[in-house]
Amino acid sequence: MDIARTFESVVIIFNPNSSGDAPKLAEKLRDGLRELLSYTPDIRLQPTGHAGHAVALAREAAAGGGEVLIVSVSGDGGYNEVVNGVMQGGNPDAVCAVMAAGNANDHRRTTGTMPLAEAIAQGRVRHIDLLRIHTGQGPDAPGEYAHSYVGFGLTPVMAIDLEKGSKGAFREMFSVVRTFSKFQPFAIRQSDGRRRKFDSIVFANIAEMAKYATLSDADDKLSDGKFEVVIFPHMPKWRVLLKALHAATRGLGDQPSVGSYEFTTLKPLPYQIDGEVKSVDAGTFVKVESAPAALPILG
């Protein structure tokens, strides 16, 4: 059930060096809220100083307690940092929101229901699931949250190559074609002990990614305690290309949904989490699980 909320403070986190004009968008949101809200919260702009800084800023804002709204003016990667910081802050009254200021902005595009300032003024908070990925076993195994997706295989490899090149539609297309022609499948050991080879596995909490691809028909499943598993088993490259084209035009249709998925890597393996690329070593136990209704959001 939606609960109308007001906030003691609003913390707006942004990258001052963003290519998406985040500083101006953050200032515009601050000024708009001062005019629109019927109450007077403490509204603060918090620029980041380095990669990962948004995690610390969001954690500090949430841990301070009280009714706080933490807004990320960013793309999916910046919002991922803010979400992880809020989850680390341990404040059940902390609420998240995102204003699109990045390249793909998959999360905002697929979950947004109205202009952000208007949503904040209405104060109708809803809870969505998160993904949590553990890399390793035991109580000290690293755990990290994703608001949208975690991808292994073709997805992070494409992202790495795009980051090496320049931005722009033609250069992006050239990078994709070049990387696809060299791409090799990866193998993992599943929980039943079987070894399987894949071109791609995406664990998705949203129905779309990479601006164009429709992964599933999961429009109303942001808070069902499950996530979709979109698998491309190893196949000839022309079939991968056709499947990717299908995702970009008609969508992939219904996909299996689960509450958790686990496997062990056989070689070092990159993965992409909400647009950011990371990696795990060979022989690493990986578990992706749903964190049901873990994140209160506006927007």
C-alpha cells in the first residue's frame, strides 16, 4: 500500500563532471522542490569527488537517521552506488529516487511513473525488489546490490569494449561489431554439478536494458520476490545475432523467474552490474538472489 511521505531532508547526489549535465539537473531539481513542496525540508546538493564516492555519501545520509530522501542524479551506475550506500546505512526511513543523467538510464526509463519533482511532492513511496550478488562463500563473502540487472558473458564484454572507444552512435556500432566477431563463450559449473557453456546470462529485475533490448514481459514484477533469468546458451553467432535483433524489436517474451541462482566460475569472468563492469576469479562461487521489497523509492 502506498504511503504519503514528507521528508526532513533531501540529499541530491551527482557527479560534477558528468557528461549528462548532472550539475544543472541537480540544481534545477533543488530549485523546483523549493517551489513545489508544501513543507520545507533541508535540501542539500552533494557532488561526488571520485568513483565510489556516492556509496559513502548515500550511506552517511541514510545513517544520519530520520525521514530522508536520497536522490541520485545519474545514470544506472551512479544510482547503483547510491542504492548500495542506502542499503548499508541501515535506515528503514530512507527513501531513494533517481533523475536520469546518464547514457542508458534503463532503471528510470522502465520504472518511472511521473516527473520526479511531482512524485516527491505527492510522497507516494513504493517498495521494489533488489538483486543481491554474492561472490564467494562464508560470512565474509562480498555482497552487492543491483537495482536492475547482473549480466555475464556477452553483456560485460561489450561494455568493456565500448568504454575503451569513443562515444557516438557510429563508433558504438563499430565497437559492438568488432567485439561480437571476437567473442568467445564461457563455461560455469551449475549447482547440480553439471558444466555448461553460455554466450550470455542476464539476471534481470527490469524488463529492458541497454536502451533497446526488451528482455522479458516482466512489466509488473518489480516486487514479486523473483527475478528473470535470460539465458543465451552457446550457439552459432548468426543465431545469437538473430536473438539479439529479436530482443531489440519484438522482445524475448516470457522468461523463467527464480528467487536465487548459483554457480561456480571455471575461469576469471567479467560481469556487468547496473552498467558497471567488475570481475570474479576462477573457482569463485557466485549466488544471485532476490531481496524482496528491499528498496523504498519515489518516481
